[in-house]
Amino acid sequence: MCAIMPEHFAKTDPYKQVAEMIGSGPYRFKPDERVPGSQIMYERNDKYVPRPEGSADGSAGPKFAHFDLIEWRIMPDAGTVSAALQQGEIDWWQRPLPDLLPLLSRHPRLKAEIINTAGNIATMRFNHLNPPFNNAAIRRAMLGAVDQRDYAAAAFGTDNIQWRDGVGYFPPGTPMASSAGMEALTSKRDLSRVRREVEAAGYKGEKIVVLWPTSDPVLKAYADVSIDTLKKLDLTVDAQAMDWATVMMRRTKTEPAERGGWSLFDTGWNGLDMVTPVGNVFLRGNGRAATVGWPDSPKIEALCDDWLRAPDLPTQKAIAEKLQLQAFEDVPYIPLCQYFLPVIHQANLTGILKGITVFWNVRRT
């Protein structure tokens, strides 16, 4: 999202916390009623005037606020949320646990709905600064060890209504997606061959520190599969259990593994963030200026520049195919699967828009 902000915000250090909140849309954040870790409140913006023409579509079109107040509750216990939803005490659960979806979907007053049709993309992210994954040949070898179906099934079960394999560097079903180079992930898996390739690439028994988030069942399931796969390859694995907040802090460390650094972690990205090469921050190869993992790939960066200068969609698609082929060479990360997270809401809520979660246009019937 390209946020419009006052000039003094735009010139502020992006890592400096800013206390002032300015809202210009249909709802305004209420900082005086925020309780960290418990609730966030938004009120109808009485100064906002929706555009008079068009229809609401994602972030486009007129935005009508039909509620005076939106209460966003942070409730860590899934059982508590499930019970409150069934009893009508809350209206909407943004990320229900997969295990609870069948129960909630059968409830007569509730509705399960996929609003993000681009889904989410699970990813295996490497630390490119330190051994062993500073070696592109070892990263390429790892492509042959990943079975996307194993990751999806571990997190969401064997019924693939909620997931899709055969996923490349752009979300399936979006304009830049292609089959270029996909045999790296879809060909028959052969761990004995991968062992030989890793050894030939120069692996010397370096410790692989896996950040293992135990507080999120989906991310934990991905990490469980990665840890098991690395062990089957006879690599030296140090799986370090921690909550997701700690993973977020730890992954910013650039030091070697023996000095508190890391080697690998699994996460998920909103597919909407990955539909273009410039928005897909894990794809970028601008070295120390890149996000955590810090891949350095001048060829990927040059192709991203070409994509930005492309005059039309066919040219963009052709460049995206080249980008995917280059990504299979440099392996900034490995796509693990595409998955869809339906929201659960009271059936009498209508007007929920596709895309990211927004509250405008929603009304109660």
C-alpha cells in the first residue's frame, strides 16, 4: 500500500516510532482506546465523503462506513474466539485455525469466505550472508528436497481445498505466474540425489540454525517439515524453538550462527504482495539493502528494472518468466505452497470486499 502521509512523516526515520496517527479514510484509528495486546478501535470518520460514482471493489471505488465503531479484539486463545463467534459475541474472525474450520463452517449463523483469492505463499527463506546457504549451489540443491505437498498437508491436511502445490515465484492464477523452470519443484523428489549435490557443492557440516516458531500452528508445521527434511539429508541441524515475535527479532541478526545468527526460517506472505517482482520483497536481490536474508543477485535486480520499464502486459509476462528462471538459479527463497485462509463471520454481515481485510462497505442485514 502506498500511504499518503504528511511531509514530516515521510522525512522521518522509518524505524523511529511515531505516536501521531492521522486518518483520512472512512474510519479513523482511536489511539486513546488502544490497549496493547488486547484491542484496537476505529471510529467512523465524519469528515470523510465517499466519491459519488462507481462501485466498491477492494481498495477502489466509494468507501461507505456503515458502523459508528469497529472494535478489533486480540484474543490469542482459539477456543475462546470460536466459542465467542458461535455465541454471537463477536462478528468476524480473520484467521481461524484450520482444525476449527469444519465445525464453524457448519454453524447455521456463520459463514466461511475466502476474500483473498491470491491466497498466501509459504516460503523457505535462507540467510545468504553465512554458510552454508551463502552457497548458491547448496540452495539450488535444496530445491530438489522440497515437496510442496508435504508442507501443505502438514499445515492444512490432505484435502487440498485449502491449498495448491506447483507454486513458483508468483502466485498461481495471477498475471505473472508461469511454468518456466517449474520442473525444479515438480519433478520426482530424490533425497539421495540431493545429498550428493549438497556434498558436491561443498557442504562441510556447518550448523544449520532453523528458527522454529512454536506459537503459530501453521508456521510450526512448515518448520517441522523443513527440520525433518534437513535431517533426512544428513545435515547438521540446530532447531531453536521460540515464539513468532522472537523469530521476527532474531531474523534481523546478520551474525554467523555460532554468534546468535540463523540459517533458515519458514514464513508465509500474502499473495497480493507477491504478484509483481518489485512488490515481492523476498525475490529482490539487492544485497545488504534487501530484507532479512539479504540475497545479492544483480541479474534479478536488472530484470526487476526491466519489468518496471516494460511498456505492456505481454512484455511484463515475458520478463517475469526470465525472472522466475533466474530465481531458480539464485534461489533467494523456495516457494513451499499456496494456501487460502477463509475468514469466518456472522452470516448477516454483507458487503465484505475481496482482497485485503477492510471494514468499509460492510453492513449488517
